[in-house]
Amino acid sequence: MRLRWRKVRRLAEHYGLIILGCLISSAAINVFYVPANLLTGGVTGISMIVLYLWGLPIGIQTFVYNIPLLIAAYIFLGRRYLMDVIAGTLIFSICLDLTHYLADLHLVQDVMLSSIFGGVFCGIGYGIVFRNDGSTGGFDIIGAIVKKYYSFDMGAVIFSFNCMIMVVAGCLFGVTQALFTLIGMFVSANITDKVIAGINHRKAVMIVSNKSAEIADGIIYEVGRGVTFVHGQGAYTKTNRDIVFVVVKTTQISKIKAIVNAVDRYAFMIIMSANEVMGRGFTLPGLELEKLRQGRKPVKELEDTE
């Protein structure tokens, strides 16, 4: 019974987040893009061209245009891939028409602001959908099919089709509108990538030093973070060294630098961005916190960041 409840809960969270993402992106399209006669990429962009020319609803068009693509997905990609795509396409199409009234409000008058903030909120919505293994259909299906059978890059295929939409938009609505559309697409793509990668940004630090043990002790007891030794060897000197590897919050970088400079001012240190960090001490309780919960005395209480 408990396992069944967990499965139902996971499904509810899965589709709830997909609905949320679809609502955000569809609302952004109607608030920012439609009043400014801008376009998005994919099948929705084609639907918007038809809307501007003949006034047909975007949502209904998007679902109808996706039908042959869904059939192709069933034939070439299988039933398992198809089910999530159908759900995402249907939800997104419904959300587009449910939020169509927002276009009549004309909340933003400046076209540049519409392209930028439309891209931001579309990217957030699409990112939430993709992060939860959802899809809104469209050119994603074509890209998946081409990648499976021809080993082409999926992003390149989708970008090629979007370029065709841009050419059509330039011919119908002028070069200026096409360029503003390009800005919106660029912003949306970057925000989507950021949301998919995760907003739980951390810094990964690698330190090469002859005094790695002292540096590790300083990080553990002064910063409160766990440290890993990576065994390495200098290519020129053939000297074996323990490389210190640690993941910390951005605000802890200054403490790391101070410790390294105090112990070995000649140490070689690399600081890298880590988009998403999971596991013990970040998304799971730290080892010392687990000892406290189990009634065992910890050696030293390390920081539990989450």
C-alpha cells in the first residue's frame, strides 16, 4: 500500500510540474509574444504565424500539427516515448488556449522587453517540463527521430527548422520582427539550459599541493566540508601527490583560498562551477548529522547545507 502511494505521489508530482511548466510558457507566449507579433520556435511558431494571418487559435493548431509527428513518434520511437509526448503536447495545447485572453491585456508595450522577458519565462516553463522528462512535442520529435537513425545532433536539427521559421517570419512581418524573435529564442534557449542544469550552483575546487593533508584538515575543521583525495602524479617530476577535491558554496570560496594561502602559498588551485550537486551533505544529510540522528557521537559536526 505504501509503495503504491509513493508511486501515485511521484506521478502526481511529475505531471503537476509538467502542467506548471506548460502554464508558465504558454502564459509568456500570450502575454509577451502575441501582442508584439513575435514568434517562438517549433510547431508553436508555425501556429503563431497562422494566428497572425487568419486568427486561428494557437492551442488547437499546435495539437493538430503535432498529430502526424505523434504518429511518426509511435512508428519510429516506440510507445513508451509516445505516451509522455502525447501528455505534454495535450497539456501545452490546452494551456495555450486557456491563457489566450492574456494577449488582450497588452501589459508590455516595448517590443524589446517583450522578446527578452518572453524568452525568460518561456525558458523557465520549458526548462521545468524538460527537467521532469516531459516534452511539448513539435520539432523535438523530428530531432529525436533524426538523431536515432542518422546520428545528427538533435539541437542542430531543431535549430535548422527554427531558421526556416525565421526566414518565413522575415518575409511576412519584416526583418525587425524576425530579429526580435531571434533574441527571444536565444534567451529562451539559454534559460531552458539553466533550469535543466539546475539552480543549485556550487563551486568545485581542486588543489595540487605537497601539503594536501594539512589543507584538507583546514577545510574539514574550518569550513566544515568533506574532502576527497584524488591520487595523481606529476607528468614531469613523476612525483606522487594527493589532489584535494572539495565542493563548496560560493560564499565559502574565500575561506578555502585563505586556508590554502596559509598552508602553501605555492599550491595550484582550480575553481570550477558546478551547476547541480547531489548526494551526502547537499541533497542528503551529512555523515555527521546522520550520526547525531542515530544517537552516535560525531567526530565533528560537518555542515548540512540543505
